[in-house]
Amino acid sequence: QVQLVESGGGLVQAGWSLKLSCAASVNMFSMGWYRQAPGKQRELVATQTLFRSPDYADSVKGRFTISRDNFKNTVYLQMNNLKPEDTGVYYCEAKMWVGGVPNEYWGQGTQVTVSS
């Protein structure tokens, strides 16, 4: 059974940094982060597909960095200069090929709260 285990959320002040981690139980060809603020839809934050450059939401470019440790099947999200609008539940998302079809998996979510 595929599992994604997230860690690293918390409560910080604006301008501070946090680093999120997500460990997968198996190797994934794509891993990334989404977030959902109260009353809003879930949105892409950053994603990293094997052998491709990472993709970022415009709102986090220059502040967030996604990275992967493929040996550990782990993806990280380094978040710098956090803003109150970054507040939300951050979800790890990953994809793996199953019978030629990409299957998507989600973590349980970790809360990030940025106070002004």
C-alpha cells in the first residue's frame, strides 16, 4: 500500500522559514506540494517530476524551493520569507505508473500558519 508521510508544518511569523518533508513508501516519478486555504480550492505550490525542471506557482517563485532525495523517496519544500497568505494545509501529492496509467496519491496534510 502506498503511503505518503508529511512533516514540518507549524506556526511561524511572517518572514520566517519552514521546511516540509514528505516520505513515500515507494519510488514516485512525480512528487509535489499543494495547499488549501480556508474557503479556497486546493492549489498547486510546486512539483518535481523526474528528469524535469520543477514547476512553481507564481505566488511562491523566488521564495520556495522544492527538492527530492530519490534514494529516500522523499520530497522537500523549503519555504522562505513566508507571508500570511501562505497559510493553509499543505498536502504532499505523488504519482506513480501502475499498468501504464499514472496513479495519484495524497498525504494527510500538514498545517502551516503564518502570522502577520
